[in-house]
Amino acid sequence: MTKPIILVTGATGKTGSAVVSELVKLGWPVRAVVRTLDARSERLKKDGVEVVAADLFDPEQLFRAMQGTSRAYYCPPFNSYMIQSAAAFVVSAQKARLEAIVGLSQWLASPSHPSLLTRQHWLIDQLFSMIPGVTHTIVNPGYFADNYLRLINFAAHFGILPNLTGNSRNAPPSNEDIARVAVSALIDPAKHAGKTYRPTGPALLSVKDMTKILSRVLKRKVVPIDMPMSMFLKAARAEGVSAFELSGFRYYIEDHKRGAFEMGAPTNDVYDVTGQQPEDFETIARRYAALPKARMSMENKLRALVDFMRIGFTPGYDLDRYEQEQRYPLPAYPTFATDSEVWGNEHSLKGGAAKFGFQGINDIYEARV
């Protein structure tokens, strides 16, 4: 029996590339949607993947890319008009008679969150669930392991890991485990129709716990260094992170401190859906430690030192002004996840906000915007 072609958006991104890799490994035909044709898309072609360039905001291009496929992994673009991309995807899915969509969402997704991106994730979840005749599965991971390990070079060369989240804990999932959950839903959509899965790692960890693990992996002492948000914004800008991404990320840090990623974690979803145990933080860290930038050499150490010094000369974003200038639609009563009754009910965390006793988001949000 011929296997149906599976469409993958964001195919050169963190989860999209892992979804493509897993599908190819399992022998499924893949059509990868990329924004531009480059070296990364050429590597996909060499793996036998059909590659098409398409604008995720253009319904005509999406429809052409989608024709002949039966199932799709939708990884929304990091863009303030993300909801337009989702609407274009819905129109195209109906015209192309798609049978199933697996959508990457967010653990924090809720209608009144202070982050525009998070509010749009919630709207997209609702929108996709309403498409007639198309099954929908939500994958809503929390704070990825990648968010901690993208600074592995500082840990490797200087023995420090910047910490923004205090002593709060998380069970961080790997990109690969997130992808394996998505792939399981793509290859058996009827079994997973209407389900929501939250892939996590196997254990709750603080950043202090993570540095102990990194000390073993890197064979040197690694310590957490509290980093003020102002310095983080400078460092992120120096690394090319956009103001839009950071405008939401700063709220996620507050969510993290409030315990949003501890609630309900860890889950059994990775094992229950894929039959494989989730990767622990040490396994993930060893993969990052093998990256070229983390390998011990004088050249890499000098490069890391230059990157660190560059932070001091990089202006940080003024995110308050940025959000004002963008004129984003604002919720009447912005609410962090841990304070949200809707979020608590949808995540089976009855009374979650009351349990932690958090208040004051309106004061915080009004002061910023």
C-alpha cells in the first residue's frame, strides 16, 4: 500500500527538520515547505525529500504546495501576523482536501496572555479544530531544552550558564522528542484525532540542576550566573534574535518564575505516544556539547570571548516602545498562564492560579505598554 505524502512546514527549523528526519527514517514520503532554497534545503533533497519554496502567508502558494498531500505538520512562523498564516493554511487545507493536521502549539497558549504570539497560538488551536473533515492534533510543549542549551559555548569555555528563571523548575523536552510525538500523530491520525499532547523531559530540573549535569558532560565545573533581563536582551540582539520574538519571551520568563512549566510536569506523553522513553537532559546536553562551537580549542574560546564582549557594545531592545509602535491588539485583562482560569481549565489544572496565589499581571503589563 502506497503511503500518503506528508507536508511539513518549517522544514529547516528546529522541530520541522526533526519531523522530516524522523519521517524519512520511517520510510514516509515527505514534501518539505521552506521559505527559501538554500544549503539546508539542498541537504533535504539529498535525503530524498521533495522540497518546495512557499510563502506561509500566501494561500495560493500554500495550496500549490499542499496539492497531492494528505497530512500536514504545521509549525507556525514567528511573526506578528501568524494568525494570517494559519487562516491561509486552513483555506488551502480545505481546497486540497487534507485529511489531518498536526499543529505545533504552546503549553502557555491562552486567550488573554500578555504575549501576542501566545494569544495567537490559542486562536490557531481553536481555528484548526473547526475545519470540517480534517482531524487535528495539538502538540504543545513548554520551555524547550534548546532554550537553555543554545548558550552551551559559554558553559564549555567559561564554565557559566546564564540563568533568567531563578529557582523555578521545568522538565525540558528535546526537539527530537517533540518531533517524534508529532510524527506518531501524522502516521496514525485517526488514533490521535482531537488529542493534545505535551511532550516533556523525564524530570523536573532547575538551572542549578542543569549546571551539575553540564559539569559531567563537559568535564568541567559549570555554575549558574543570574543574568538581568536588560543584559539578556543585549545578548539576544547580538545573536540576531528579533524584537518580536523577545517581546513574548520576556513574558515566558515570568511564567517560568511563576511555576507554569512545573505544573503538570513531567508527563508520560512521549512514551505513551511513541513507545520510547523521553530523552533526559544529559542526553540532550551531550548532543549540544558535540557541536563545533562547544568543542575545546583556542579558536573557539577566543570566538566565545569576542561574542561575550560584543554584548557590552550592543544596544538592547526597548520592548515597551516596540510593542506600542506595533499597535498590537491588546487583551482587556492580560493574564499570565498561572492566573488564567481558562488556561487552568483547558489544561486540567483546576484552581492552578489560586494554588500559587499570583496576582498583579495588570499592574506589570500596564507599566510596560
